[in-house]
Amino acid sequence: MAVGVQIYFRGATLEQYDQVAEVLGLLPGSPMPWQGLFHWVTKTHDGIRVVDVWQSRDAFEKFLDEKVVPIYRDIGVTDPPEIEFFDVHNYFAGSRRGV
């Protein structure tokens, strides 16, 4: 079952987010990492919020722990992110021609 994830990085900036995305090779509008289905990010009053949909919670947690968190630590974001999970009933991503 797909899972929605809201990740809050207190103290992080969009510039740091962009650094992480660059290290991971993720460009704006590019496909998600394997088993990722949808992603967006926004600035908050004291950090950044990321909202994703993944094929499973395990896939998300593996990607976060093995890829994302180590890079954030390297660029100076040391507080662990606050994470909330949601069961996903349905999601849409991308577009089809003519619809």
C-alpha cells in the first residue's frame, strides 16, 4: 500500500535542500528515486517541509536513512526530521496528453 509522508526539517533551508537534491542527482521535474511516487517541498517559518508518496514505508525509510539524512548532516543540519505517515487512498502524478 502506498504511504504519504510529511517530513519537517527544522532549521533547514531551501538552499540546503537544493544541495541535497544536487548530491542525489535529483533535478527539478525529474523522476523520483526508485519506489518514490510523488514529491514536493516548501519553506516554513523555521525550516522546510517535504511531502512525498512512496510505494511503501520501508522504501521511504531506507532512502531517508541511507541517502538523505547523511547528506543533511554533512551540510550542517543536525536535528533529526519530524516525520508523519499517512495511508494513501489514491494519488495522481504527472499528466497524460489530451486529458
